[in-house]
Amino acid sequence: MSFPSTAAQLVTLAAEGGEHGGNHESLNPYVTGGAALLILLLLLWITTRFNRDR
């Protein structure tokens, strides 16, 4: 497989993927971000509970 044919295949693949947007329809970015924030805050709370010696 040569470099020009590989580049042509990648260009074709990138052109086909542009119409989909890359996100799944069931993924809401606000719900995903909120859940990530909640998990990080929970981990922070757990960390501070175990670090009472300071």
C-alpha cells in the first residue's frame, strides 16, 4: 500500500464521517458533563475524608 493510495482512502473516510458528526444520538453532552462533574466531586469528597490528619 503506497502513501498516495493511503491518503486517498483517508480523505474518503473523512468525507463520509462529516455528515454524522461523531456523536451518538443518545448521548446528551449536558448529562455526560454533569455526571462527570458529579463523579469528580464525589472523588474529591472521598479524598478529603481520608486525609483528616492535616
